[in-house]
Amino acid sequence: MAIQKTEGILLRKAHLRETSLILTFYTRDFGKIKGIVRGVRGPRGSCGGANMEIFALDGLVFYERKRSDIFTISQCDLLDFFGPVRASLEKLAYAAYLAELMDSVTALGDKNTEAFDLLLNSLKLLAGECSSKRVARIFEIKLLHLLGLMPTLEICANCGDKVDGPARFSFRHGGLICKKCLQSDREARPILQGTIKFIEHIRLLPYERVARIKVASEVGHELERTLRKFLDYHIERRLKTVEFLKVVVR
Ligand SMILES: [Zn+2]
């Protein structure tokens, strides 16, 4: 593999020996990659610059190491620090959550340019006027959609029949279930039509339009709870930032 260049958003960093870091980026051209950066820790314990802060957008130059899926990163230049996001503890907590969620649902080397754009655009929205909660819901739904993990909402997730009457949402089956299938999941819970509609809006509409849609607060709360549980059900690892968000955001 020759020397490669791309843009990446930093998802995670870990220390490696005295002066090196292992950085995990979601890149535009190579999906998620891991790379070593050497000589970044100074004598006073300083450790990389703004380019090595979580969710920074960097221009990267990297190349392959022998017998390893961890690259050597030879250049890492800051392109966007998302300053307004870092100026607010709430926005910062949400941005860290987006980075952790992205890391937990993607595998090394699976290229998905749309997923890269989704993370980048979500950070830009977060830096603007859009509410942090709305950005998180947009990111969650569009990411599930891009990864083919969307809940089934058009038909029964268990038998495939049309769902008539008040809907129930089953985490086990991954979507709405019909009356006949209620027996198969006693824990399926009622869900508002407004919430189902809002999920579809977020999936289909561009970011800017979704950011402006007004919804009833019970729809917002129900969507947040439903997505949280749906993601927990489908992600094996518990996300640390979810606990942090509970502390930061009432
Ligand atoms: Zn059914």
C-alpha cells in the first residue's frame, strides 16, 4: 500500500508507550482506520495538539505497517476544531456521544462515504443553532438507515403483514408488530403515530429541513427513549458517553 491521503474525524485515542498515541479515525475514503502517531507527548505530559482532540477533523497522511492492521500516521493537520461545540459542555457531551456511537457500530476498513458525511454534517449542525437533542436523533436514525439497521415500520417486523390499529414497538423483533404477533413479544410497547412519522421524516429529509421541523414534546421524549433502547439492544457494548449525557443534560 502506497502512502495514502484522506480526511478523518477522530473517534478515539489511546496512549501507546511514552511518546506515541493510537488514534481511531472515521475517514472519508477508507472508513474507520487505526493509526500510530509518534512523538506527540512532550516532557511536561502534553499530548498532541488540537488536531488530536476527539471529533477534530484532520487531513491525514498514512501508510501501512508490516503484518499489522494499524497504520503509521505521518501527518495529521487540523482542518476543523468545531470550536462552538467545545465552548458548551452540553454540545461537547453530544459530540463525544456521536463519535463513540460511530465507533461502536462500524468495523475497521468498511468504507461508507455517506456515513462520514453524516458525522461531519452532524458536527456542523451541532456547532450551529440546532438543538443538540435534535442533532443526536438525526444522527442516530440516518446512521441506522445507512448501516441497514433501521427498525421495520411499514409492515410487521415478525410476520410481514400490514399493521392495523394502534402500533406496538418490539425491540426483540426490531420494529412494529401486528396484533397477531403480540404473543411473541410481551414486552412490545405502544408507540405514537407521531413518533413513527417523525422517524420517517428524519430518515428521508435533508438535515436542514429536519432540524427545523417542530414536534410535540411527548414525541421527542418517546423517540429518544425508543432509539436509546433500540441502540442498546443492537450494540453489545454500553456507551460511556450515554452515562455522561445523563449527568450533563437534564
Ligand atoms: Zn405480525
